[in-house]
Amino acid sequence: MAFKLGGENRKSNYGSTKNRFNKEDASVPGVPVIRKNDLAKGIMAEANIDGTIFISDKIEPGSEEERKILMHEMKHMVDMKTGKLSYTDNSITWMGEEHEREKGKIKFEGQWLPEGSTEFPWEQH
């Protein structure tokens, strides 16, 4: 004899929209994205050590540009969570090597470069 279930809903929530990128509100699962109008000149977004991402309010919500920026910042979030990247007000630590940080610049291989420079290995995502 077989056991027969009733007509309850057996629909799976696997892949439900609760864990997907929502381009309307710039959400990233588990990471608060906060729109800001006071980011430093030339900065479009920042990944923060507290687990948040700041994004410029000048970036169009739902745009391809916004998606690319958030994907880049999420790579920084992963690097911070896995211990590859860390920072304080005075330094950036990448793969265990500490680099001085001062007035919007980071000392890397003997040169002071602006934060966000693509010459930094942590920016090459």
C-alpha cells in the first residue's frame, strides 16, 4: 500500500527572487547598498569593512554601469571576508602586506598612488 500526499503546494523556493540581484533597488544579497551624494571626487562606489557598499547617487539605478560597479565592489567584499584585503584609516593590507594610506593616496612599490588606482593588485578585478 502506498502513502498518498494531499494536494498541498510542492513548489520549491530554490532560485526564488529573495536571493537575486534586484536592479531596481541596487540590492546585493546580504550586503546593504547605500546611495550617497558625498563620495570623494571621482569615486563612484566604496566597499566598506562593515559589510556595506556606498554607491554614488549619480549612478542610474538599474543601469549597466551600476551593475558593473556593484560587481566590482562585491569582489572587494569577498576579498575582505576571506582575509585577502583589509584596511584602516592609515593602511591597506593586501595578502598580508601592509601599505601606508594617507590623504586619499596609498604607498605601493615606493610610489604614492590615488586610492582606486588600477595599478593596485586589489583593484584588478
